[in-house]
Amino acid sequence: MHKNIIFVVLAFILANIGSLSAEADIDQVIEKIDQLYRSNTSRGEVEMEIITPHWQRTLRMDMWTYKMEKTFIRITSPAREEGFATLRIDDEMWNYLPQTDQVMKIPPSMMMGSWMGSDFTNDDIVRESSLFEDYDYQFTEVENPQPENLYIKLIPHEDAPVVWSEIIMAVGESDYLPVWEKFYGENHELARTMYFRDIETVGGKTIPTEMELIPENEEGQKTVVRYLHIEFNVDIDEDIFSLRNLQSQQ
Amino acid sequence: MLLFKIALRNVLRQKRRTILTMLTMGGGFVLCAASIGWADGAYGDIIYSFTSNQLGQIQIHSEDYLDNPTIYKTIVDYEKVGKQVDSVEGVKNWTPRIYVGALGMVNQEVSGVQVVGIDPLREDSTTNFNNMVTEGEPLPSLPGYDVLIGKGLAKVIKAELGDSLVLLSQGADGSIANAKYGIMGIVESGEMGGDRMNCYIDIRSAQQLFVLDNQCHEIVITVEDISSVNSVTSSLRSTVKSDKLDIQPWMVFAKSFYEAMRADMNGLWIQLGIIILLVAFGVLNTVLMSVLERQREFGLLKAIGTKPGMIIMQILLEMNLIAIFSVVSGSVVALGLLYWLSNYGISLSTPMTFGGVEIQQMKATINLRSFVIPLITVFATTTVVSIFPAVKAARTDPVKTMRTN
Amino acid sequence: MNQEFKDIIRTENLKKIYEDNGVPVEAVRGVDLKIKPGEFTALAGPSGSGKTTLMNLIAGLDKSSQGKVWLKGQEISKMSGSQLTDFRRDNIGFIFQAYNLIPVLTVKENIEYIMLLQGVDKQVRNERICKILNIIGLNEFENRIVTKLSGGQQQRVAIARAMVSQPAIILADEPTANLDSANSSNLLDMMHELNHETGMTFLFSTHDQLVMEKATRLIILKDGKIFDDKRK
């Protein structure tokens, strides 16, 4: 009898430990992804390839980030766009237009507009959302699941500053690195898909260095972003993230 | 002839009743005629000002542009298309336009704008564009860094004459389109949506900025006679032979406006229906009274060998004779009224807006249908309403009605 | 058309029952009547004896409940509505007690009306009108609207209208009822004369003593039946 009771209690405890560890798992995944591209500072060189049915072009740019709050991007080629720069501080965003030597602040109504003709919106550049803070998340099922992936459904909190109604994310089971993300719009229709590829260790971090964004309703259109070079946690002059620097044409 | 004589004398015998009936029928006729003439005049004016202002009566686009406009759906080599348009009879003028969305900034105020590339000379001769430039100067005939902006837009971005407008957009090749223009005029088209969005630059500047060499998005055409729009449209379609181009009259490209007008027209028909109903009651009253009080006469006519059909004919003839008098006298009155309304019109104390067009004065028009429609309706109503009493009269039983007292 | 007839008007066991406020009234109760061409017959009897009903049945204005009517040897109850109308128009002249005329027409036009329906030639029409106006003595009033004539004058126009198309039978329903005795006498003399001249058959319904006196045959009707029938 006693033995039996102890056995039951043990089984109960074990069962609960199991479930506790499962919860810890998904938190770890989310935290890992949240931290993936995040660092105190970063400096990198990025190539953005934009493909549309009408034209195709490749932009190169230098990029600086400071924690989650600040981003500075300056285009280095092609010639017509050289010098074009974007500064974002928190949720504000300015463009520097070298042809007219003007700084233009992007109004909130234009946040969903395209950034440089790519499939990324201004909002994508500005967004500093934290999966942890802005979303509820849980493991989910998808059609044709791959055994090497975990699938997570993210649903934003009601007051989260997020435009998606839902995000489904595939994450590698072994490395917790994102494989793809599917973004769903207001009416729960698939709006776009982002694929993560070319996992490399750069600047001391292992990250996917290529991201391909495919919008759902624009046939023959996509944008591919590649990290050509990136360093994390380097010394950066905070002056880089200033309107004065934006306008300096360096 | 005998029937006509009897009918005419019967009509003349009951002078009072005939005059009252004539007032009803003639009044109905005048009201209908005036309503139609008035509506046609007002709608004609609205259509004219609506289409002449900016839209034109016919537009050419690249196929599918209207359903889903993008910078890429252009009319290539539009000068050549324009030459073909010029060769079509009934075409008054044409003007090309480019439309591209952009961000516009004046003194750090940024707003989404619609850049409209226009040919200053053609635009003015086609849509009297320069008349809409209420402040400053129209665009010069040579391209430069000049821009005109809508009045509403000027308010939104707090722009004044002489300020610089910076435009940021994307060219048809994906490159950044960025340029700075001096605001030299304010445009008030009366169309509020457009005035809040539009800024106008020379089409050649626009072609350069958006990398659209020798292309445009729209050709706006005005016609000599607004009622010939459909025939001019079909001759344009056969002249400008390109299946990649879509040539449509205003009824198609301004569909919601056209449908609103049609719906409004339905209101007119309802109004006419009510008038006709009143006339019908008046006629019914007359014909019933005249049939009831002449039962003995019909009895006699039948006894001495008149066929029922002749009695029906007689009554219909009587009522239609009154209708003829009414329509003739009503036409004189209606003509006078419409003549006055078409010349002097009525000024509205508060301007009415319809489809974004402001209307200050309403004028009637004198056209054939203002008379023909009420004419047909009056005769049809009279006949329809009279048939039942006439048949009843024709069925009069002489034995019952002739019975002496 | 059968021209071989002895009797211009013949009825056989003629009956008419109609409902008056739901009560069946037997107005004519089996009348057998034979009238020869050219007779000048008065149908007399008290009110409600069935005179008018019998007249209407003979005229084909009313349908009998039972029995048959022959006019000029033709059985009218077998005719269609349209045939009957034409037959009436061509063969019977009507004179009613009142309301005989089309009020908006002139004397001449009223007289002309039936001939117009018949499609008689204009020349013939004018000759006949001229003649009959002489007889009734209203030549000077031919273009007067009939409502502007006296009652006696109107009845004379009615007689003219009834006779001008030269029907075989004249049916007169109390033609003198609204006239004074002088006018009545005058009118009867005129009809009598015409009867002599033309040989038309006259059938009167009446309770006017004067009419009965002038008639060559007097039939007394009582309770819907022939009570007495004598030739003078």
C-alpha cells in the first residue's frame, strides 16, 4: 500500500516536471529569437535585392544599430541612390534625400508604405517589437510539418503596436533558429512569408544571414536581404544616430 | 365623323367639367414637361461641368488601368495616339496625364500626394485648367521645377506660394524619384478629393522624374457635343487600333457619378408617376360622372342599333379630345415656362454639390422629350383610365335605363 | 331571309319572370300574339299589366324566360347580340315615352343617325330627311339642337327618326304619355297617315284613350295575359 502511494506521488511529480520543462522550452525559443539580431550595438554591410515583374535592382547599404532603439542606414550603391539614408530613433523615422539635400520625416500614416521600393515597409524598419512583450505564443500544428522544425503561433496582445493578426513561425528544433515566418493580415489571410537561410557564424553569433520576403498578393515580387558583413557589440559613436549625421552625406 | 361630332359636342356641352378636367390634364402636362426639361437642364449642366472640369467626356488608358492603376500601366508613344484621336470627328481636344503617388513635403510637413503630370497648353485648352488656378500663376509652357498644388493639400501641408515642395517617390524602373519644386499656384477644381491630394507638374518633368519617357497614364478627351459621347467613343475605338488601350466614355470611368445621376433620375420618374396618378384620378372622376349621368342616352343609342364598340369609341374620343385641348394649351404654357427657366434659371442661395461639382444656378433645357413624354403619358393615362367606364357604358342595358318613371 | 311570312310579329307562349327584390314577378305569362303587316295596333292595359315588358321582349331588348318571338318570320331569340343589334337597327323603329333623342345633335342629325349607322348614301339620306321633315312640319328647325325644342316637337322628331330608315315595324312605348291632348292627337293623326302611306306596322303600348280610339286593333293585357283582342 505505502509503496503504491509513494509511486503515485512520484508519478504525479514527474508528470508536472515534464510539463514545466515544456513551458520552459517555448520561452527559451522565443527568447532566443528575440535575442537573435539584438545586441548592444551592431555595424554591418547589407545587400538588398528587390525583384518585381517590372524591374530588378540591388541596393547596398551600411547599417548601424544601437540596442533596440536606434538604426541608421546609408545606401552606398547604386549611384542614383547613393547617399540616401534612413535614421530611426524609437518609432520615429527620417529619410535623407541626397538629390534634393532634404530630410523628410515619415508621417505615421506612411509607415505601411514601402521602404525604398522593397517589400519591407517603413514599419518593418522601425519596428522594435519584442516577441516576449507583444505576443502570446504557443506551439501549434501546420500542414506538412517537418520533423526538424518546431511550429509556434504568435498572437499579438490587444494593445500591442503590431499590424498582424497572427504570425506562424517555424523554428529549427536543434538550434532554435527561425526557418520561416508567415504573417497574417487583419482578416487572417496570409499576407507575406519570410524565409531565413544561410546560417553562419558572424561577429560571434550564429544567425541566418539571408532573409527572403515574399508578399502574397504581388505576383513575381520579392525582396532578399543578405548580411555581407556584421559585427556585434562594437564601439559606435552615438552621434551616428543624429539628424546632423543623417544630413552630413558621409 | 358623326362619332367625332357627338364627342366634340358632348365635350363642349359640359363646359365647366371640361375646363376642370383640362386644368387637371394640362396642369399635369405642364408639371411633367417642366420637371423633365428642368431635370434635363440641370443634369446636362452637371454632366457638363463634371466632365469638362477635369475628367473629360472620354478617357483612354492602358488596359486594366482603371481597375487597378499602377505606374507601369502606361500609354506608350502617346503623341502618336493623340494624332489619331485628333483625326476623329467630334473630338474637341485631348490632353495627356501622368499619375503617380508620392510623399510631398513642405517645410517639414509631409503628406501623401498624387503627382499629376500635365501638358500645360493642352490641359488648358481641353479642361480650361488655368481657370482653376485661383492663386498664383498657371504652369509655364516650358518644363521646369514648378508645381501647382490643390487648395486642400496646401492647407494640409501648410504650403504657401513660393514655398518648396519636395517629392519623394519611385520611378517606373524602381529608382528613387526625388525632386524639389517651387509652388507657383493653387488649384481649386471644386472636386474636393482631388484638391486634397493633387499636385501638378509639367508632364515632361514628370516623365523625367518617374522614368516614363514618352509615356502617360491617361488621355482625356473632350467632345464637341456632349450627347454624341457614345458615337465618338466608338469611332475612337475603331480609329485608335490598339487592343492594349481601353477607351471609355464618362458613363464608365465615372460610374458612381453616372449611377448617382441615374438614381436621381429615378426620383424624377417617381415624381412624374405621382403627377400622372393625380391626373388619372381627375380623368376618372370626369369620365365616371359623364358616363353615369348619360346612362339613358347610352340606353337609347343601344336600343336603336348602336354597337357597343361605337359607344366605347365615343367615350374614349371625348376624353382624348379633352386631352388634346389640354396638351395643346399645356404645351404653350410649358414652352413659356421652360423658355423662361432656360434663360434665367434659378440661383441657389446655397450652392448644391453633386458628385463634387458645385452648382450655383439651375437652368432648364427645352428638348423634344420634355413634351413627348408627358404627351404620351397624358394620352395613355386618359385612355387607360377611360376604358373601364367606357366598357361599362357600352354594356348599358336599355331595358333598365329606358324604363319610364 | 325568309320573306314568306303571314304575321310580321308573332309570339308563342311568351313568358317573362324577373326578380324584384328577391321576389319572382311573373310579368308576362304566356302570350300568343300574331300581328299582320300594316296593322296599327294598340296594346293597352292597366299599369303592371306587362305592356312594356311585352314590348321589350318583342323588340329583342329583353330576353324571354320562355317562349319564342318571330319578327318578319325570323326567330330573334336565336340571334347573337350583334345580329340582333343589326336586325333592330334595320327593321324596328323605336319611339319611347321620353329621352328619345341624342341631346347634342340637331334635329337633322338625330334623324340621320340610324341611316349613318346603316351606311345609307348621302343623297338618299338628304331626300328622306327632307321628306320626313315636311311631314312632321319641322323643316325650319332642322339645324336646331333638339334640347331646344318643345316636348311635342321632340316626339315628332322621334317619330321621324324611327321612320326615316323605313323599318317594317314601329314600336312605340307610350309615345303620348308626356304630351297634352292636342299634341297627342296631332301626333297620332300623323302616324296614322304614315301607316296608310307606307304600310309600316305600328305597335303601341299605351293607356291613352286617344291612342286606343285611333288604333285599328286593340289588345287589352291584364296580369301578363291577353284579356281581349279585337279588330275595329
